[in-house]
Amino acid sequence: MSADEDPGPPSPPPRLRVAVVGAGPAGIYTAEALTRQQEVPVAVDLIDRLPTPFGLVRHGIAPDHPKMRAIRDTLHRALDHPAVRFVGNVEIGRDLSCRELHAAVDAVVYTYGAALDRQLGIPGEELPGSLAATALVAWYTGHPDADRATVEAALARARSVVVVGVGNVALDVARVLARTPAELESTDMPQHVLDALAAAPVERVTVLGRRGPAQATFTTQELRELGELAEADVLVEPADLELDAAAEERVAADRVASRNLAVLRDWAAHAAQPGRATVTLRFFARPVRLLGEDRVTGVEVERTVVDADGRASGTGETTVLPADLVVRSVGYRGGELPELPLDPGRGTVPNDLGRVLRGGGPSPGEYVAGWIKRGPTGVVGTNKHDARETVATLLADVAAGVVRPGGSGDDDLVAALRANGADPVLLEDWRAIDAAEVALGATRGRARTTLHEWESLLAAVKEAAARVR
């Protein structure tokens, strides 16, 4: 080139192409962290098995939590970023293998959560009338894979309910079951859910915690909402609130535990009122056996004691609670994705600061964030810090040359999926589903009604596409 020739503008640097598997809070916060950094230009494909984004914000937070569910408005802003593409209705392992996905992009971040329930491991757990909280929550939030028949059959005869666990999900379940039809009418629950809950004969809900109130993991906001039920009384046994020195020390050092205990002590003076349902919080109690032959009829409960380290052990003192429905809410665990390692004990993918570990060493270009990285802990906002940590790790690998922007070439992931016979749902398609839910809600005087069937979700996409043509 001669000195007089104009070399033209410099070529733009190659983009870092990242696939994020899971469009729940962890995945969306990961996409947000990638688009906000200034070190390297990015293009993010946010992949989800469902045709809808938001994960547990849509299908985990109870629908009577409008303020909490409004967080999806915040999450939606990340989806609107021009460098982010939502790719729903795509299942890794079915439509594309992990190996094929990794070959199509420069890096993959797995954020698909921990959707499987943990079991109690006690006799009788397999009886009809024994449900995982995950099954009940999926049903009342309108998840398209919910086992409607099983849940509704269990609810139809549920006069006495025992919920095992003292986390936020357990309180959600107890609160939803104790709500009146009028309290739930304005929510976005599918109509069949509202009808089944209105018909359920629930009179008593007992929430069991194997340890004491000082060790309970629910938040104060969730706890207080129990006290706002229109036609149910919340009961607590005063003796359960008598703490030993170690528990008092724990409460004094933990503001959430201290606030929780104040709420519980206020309720200890409550008495059941005639004609009203009851929600009883019972601590130092663990189920040891579910009773019944053809279905659950009761729960054998053992009194426990808690040592100075917070470990519970049985005393041998047992009682029996009548129960037509038992809901276990004792935690979640991650499921296995083909080709991805999983620690079966922890239910997480082995990792170091988000780097996936294979054979004891990091797997170049593979990362995790959210529950599948750290386990099912924290609240929705916890995923933001977690995602930032993983993105920082990814960018450090880019700086070190472990991951190379542009190394995957320019093949389009959506085009490759369609060539494989998949039918990806993109952001505009999701907007069509969103609009259909708002329109359905308007016919019933609500802000929204969740579409709960695969057929209806995908039909909304096709109908919107047909109108455009």
C-alpha cells in the first residue's frame, strides 16, 4: 500500500459470543453483566427450554406476590438490550447437545437452576396425597409441565394439610392454601387453579420445622404476610419460642431471626376463632412416617432438640397429626444435563468461581451461575452478585487467551436450530404470548392470566405471526 492510499476504518474487534442456558434471574443477570462490561463487545443468546423467560420469577414466586413478581419488569430490560437475544422453546440435550452448543459459540454459561425437589426419605412418602412443593407450585403458577390431575385430586379432599419445611416456599404454599377465593381472584393464576383452590376444603394447615424459630430460613416479609390472611388465624405454641442460650445468641446476632421471633411472639397470643381456618407454625418437630394405606391419612411427628451448633436430633417423643395432604418443602437440587458434570450429593455442577470443572480441572469456555453453581440459597437478588462473579471469571479467561472472541466463527445459532428442526421462540414471539395473557386477563377483570399449556403458549405465537403476514 502506498503512503497516499487510505487504509479505511479499522475493522471492529470480534464479538464474544456467549450462550446462556436458562432465562431465569441467574441467566438474565448474567446477560446483563455481560452487556454492561466495557472490556469486549458481546452477543448473548439467552436460551430456555420454555417459550417464556423469567424462570422461577414466573413459575416459582407465588402469584399472590404482585410486588415480588413485578421484578420481571426489571428483568425485561435486560432482554431488550440489542446485544441480547432470547431463544426460547429450545432444550439443550434434545434440540442441541452441549458439545454442539459449545462449538457454535465462544463460551457457554449454564444457569438452568435447581428444579428438582429433595425427598424426606421416610416411610409412606410415596402414598397418594404426598406431594412435593415443586409440583404444587408448578401447578398454581401455571407451568406447562405441571401435573394437574395429581395435584387437583390431592386438593379435592385436603381438609387437613401438613407442610414440611420452614423456608419461604413452605410459607407460600401455606398462605396460598389458606387464602379465600376473593383474595386470589385478582392474581394471574389460571382459571382452573382458582376453581380448584376455591373448591378445596382446607380447614387446617400445619407447617413443621425440625429445628427452632432461630434456625428458620424464611424472611420476615413472607412471615408477616401469613398474618394478613382474611379468614385464617395464625397460631404458634408459646413453648416453641422459649430459646436456650445458644439460640438467643444466634437471634441477637441475626436481624432477620430477631424480627421473625418478634412476629412469632406476637402470634403466640392468638387463639383459633370459630368458623375460620388455622395456620399453625410448629417448631422442633420432624416427620418420621406418613400414615395410611391407599393414601395419606396422617403424619407421625417426633419432637426434636437442637444443639449449640444448630443440629436437630430426635427425642423419641412422637405424636400423630391428621393429614389429607402432605407437602414437602425441604429444598431443591439440580438435575443432570447430558454431557455436563454434576455433584449428586450437592446437586450442583463442580466449579471454581463459576468455571466448570471436569476431571478436577477447568473446562475452557464452560461456566455456571445461579443455583446450579452454588445450590438453592439466597433470594432473587442474590443471583445478581453471583452472575457478576461468573462474568468476571469469564472475562479473566478472555484476557488470558483461554477464551477467544470470534473463535466460533459467524454461524447463526437460531439458523442452526431451525435447520435441526427446532422451532425457537424469539423475543417478539414472547411478546405475543405476553399480550395474549394480558388480553385473557382483561376478559376476567385482571391484569393478566397465565397461559398454562404448551399448545396455548405456542398458538399465541403462531396467531401473532399470522396477523403480521
